[in-house]
Amino acid sequence: MFGNILIWFVIIPVLMMAGLGVCRNSSMNAIRAIMVAGSTVLLALAIWLCVDFLQLRAAGNDAEMLFTGSWMWYAPLNIHLAVGVDGISVMMLMLSAIIVFAGTFASWKINPLPKNFFLWFALLSTGVFGFFISIDMFTMFMFYEVALIPMYLLIGVWGTGRKEYSAMKLTLMLMGGSAFLMLGLLGIYWHSAPAGGELTWNILEIARNNAVDPSWQNLLFCFTFVGFGVLGAMFPFHTWSPDGHACAPTAVSMLHAGVLMKLGGYGCFRIAIYLLPAAANELAWIFIILTGISVVYGAFSACVQTDLKYINAYSSVSHCGMVLFAILMLNTTAMTGAILQMLSHGLMTALFFALIGMIYGRTHTRDIRQMGGLMQIMPYLGVCYMIAGFASLGLPGLSGFVAEMTIFFGAWEDADFFHRAFVVAATCSIVITAVYILRVVGKLLLGPVHDDHHRQLTDATWFERLSTVTLIVCIAGIGCFPNWINETIQHSFIPIVQALQNAI
């Protein structure tokens, strides 16, 4: 087991928790050392995995999943700790490692109870990494829940504003989505052996056997897509997201919006679309309507907000809606765009929330009406905020442009009037995004300084610069060099597209 590289993505955060457990809250140097060491090792491990994966693909290894391993966990229900990755999983692990690394430095001065904060943060990271490496549905669901549980305390204790209300609302709505998801996964499990063989939770075996009876697929598709869609902020189940993001501490907002919401899109892609292809072909139009509403509604809602975090939270509803929208187009180009959008939004929104936390820590307000001229006072943070904004509105050369153009081209090709009408509506979100981004940049960064007290504020510290530079380099890297990502993930779509075509 320990020879499998994927297992270490779970073991390392657990070791971080063990190390933190023996520290005292006053031992900030030790706490920081453990978090920096752990997050650095995770990032190095993700890079190593990506290089190994590309080398294996270049050598002609065309297996659906690489680095696979399976160990019996609970024999009566045939539950295994089964792991494996394809190109999409590798990219999600890389995204998670980058944001955990950046989030560690963004939380350099977290108070109160820094040890407890980082313990829960490491547990959240454990759930995220475990989810992306799992190919057993039960194990995937277990890690999914492990990722959700810490959110209540991280927001309720270390958050701001109406933190108890927001933490409870987020927890109840996501647990409600989990109930739908569990029903869907149990249904797939009960129909995983149509010929009377042994029931299995293994995603690859269920897909290979085309196991789920078409008469049950529609119901199970609704359960699984809604269950994952709640976490992906799909309309009308999105209302937990703005409050949760607005009240969460900086690093939690970064990991939550940057990675945790991607569990929703990844789960819809890996479970709902792949294992229930007949239902996906038949019911996709219903969820295209809902996700199309998310895209436009989220963008319009961001336009009328005055709180920086709420602006970015509603922007995340729009961008994550775009991910689900692209997946539901059920073709390779659009789904490629969906994965690129997951990566782009994860990095971009993590940068936004990091910068908002840094600005709030200095000005003690997130209301754009009470700020102005910050570019004169803190030029580094101002430039970083403009880069994040340009990425969000799709400036060429940054990650947002590559992702959104791939989605729109893929959604338009071979589409009927219904699909193209929603593509046109979704493209309007680009214009709306430009409106609220330029509005915020104008009010926040440009013009006269709003308050003389703000003239005394300082610019970014070294650890804040390290966090933001890491994210900006990745955003620019995807925008300028997207081909290597495309090559990494392209093979992953083959079995899913084949399953969709066979189910027609």
C-alpha cells in the first residue's frame, strides 16, 4: 500500500495533523514549520506525479487509470480502498496542492487558536486529496464527507460577520446534498451486478459492465447530479455559497471556492455522466437550463454587491455554473473546457480571496464604497487584484480566456437550436463579468484615497507575496501554455464519450 504514490496524498496531511497535535497554540514557529513542510511536500509530490503520468502516457501506456491500487476495507459490502488517477485527477491534485501551499502562507498570522485552525485545515485537505484519488464510490463519498465536516468549525470559529448562521446554513445544505448523493450511489451499487454477480462500488468495473439498468438511470442520475450539483453551486441550490464564502477565513475561502466546489463538477463528470450515460443523454437539457441560470444569475448578482467577498462569491456561482454547463454538453471539446475552467477558476478565485483577506486585514472593511485609491498605497496588492480581475473576465494570455473559449466552441459545435440559445445566453456572462470587475477595480484601486487613515497602510509582506506570486504564475502559465494540460487530460475523455455514444 505505502509503495503507491497516491496513498501519500492522504498520509501526508494526516502526518501534518499528528505533528500539529503535539504543538501548543503558542508555538507559532513550530506550527508554521509543519504546515510549510507538509504543503511543500504535497506540491512536490503533485509535480512528481504529473511528470510520471506524462512519461507513462508518452511511453504508450493507455490504461484508463494509472497508479492503481486496491485493498479490501470492508468485505461484507465489498468496499475497497481503491485508488487510481487519469489526467483529470492529476490536474485536480495539482490544483489542490497549489492552493493548500498558497493558503498556508495566506494564513501566516491566523488568530485565535492557530494550531486548531491548521488541524481542521489539514483535515479538509485530507478529504479533498482522498476524493480525487478514489475510484471506489464508497471511499470517494467518505472522503467527500471528510472534506465537508471541517467547514462548520472553520467558518463558525475563525470566520467573520454572521459566521454561525453562515456555517450552519452551509453545513445543512451540503449535508442535504449528501443525502441525495448517498441515495444515488446506493442505487448504482445495488444495480452494479445485473447478471447476478458480486455487487461492487468500483467505478471502473461498473462502467466496464455497463451495469446500471436504463430504467433506473434517470432517477439515479437526478440523485447524483443534484447531490454533487449542490456543492457545485447549481441553481437553485446555490444560496449557501455566498454566505459561506463571505464569512470564511481567507485560507478556507481559498480552498473552499478553489478546490472544494470542484468536487461537485468532478463528481458529476466521474459518476453521473460516466456511470449513467443513457440518463445523461436524456436529461441533460433539464440541468442545462438550471446551470445556464447559474451562469447568468451569478454574474448579475455580483454586479449589485458592495462587499468584496460577496462579489467574488457570486462570481464563483457563475463560473462553477459554467463548469457544469460545459459538462452537460456531452462532447470532448466542451468537457475539455470544463476541466480548464475548473483549474482556472480554482486558481483565480483563490487569488481573489487571498487578496481580499489581505486588504481586509489592513483596511478592516470589505465595502468598496469605503475604499478608494488603494493602488497608490499598496501597489503590489493592487496590481495582483487587477491580474485576478482580468483573468476572471477572460483576458487573452490568462487562464480564463482559454477555458471559456474552449467551452463556448465545444458547446456550439454540432448543437441544435436549444443548446445554441443557451450558449448565447452564457456568453453574455462575459460582458456582465467585465462590468462588475471594472466597477470594483475603479472604486477600489483608482481615484482618490477614500480615508486619510488608509494612507498609513502597508503593502504586502514576503509571505503574502509568495502566496500571490504562486497563484499568478499558474494563472499565466495556463493562459500561455495550455497545450500540455490538454495533452494530459485528453485521453481521459475517451471512455466517457464512448459510453455516451453507446447509450444513444
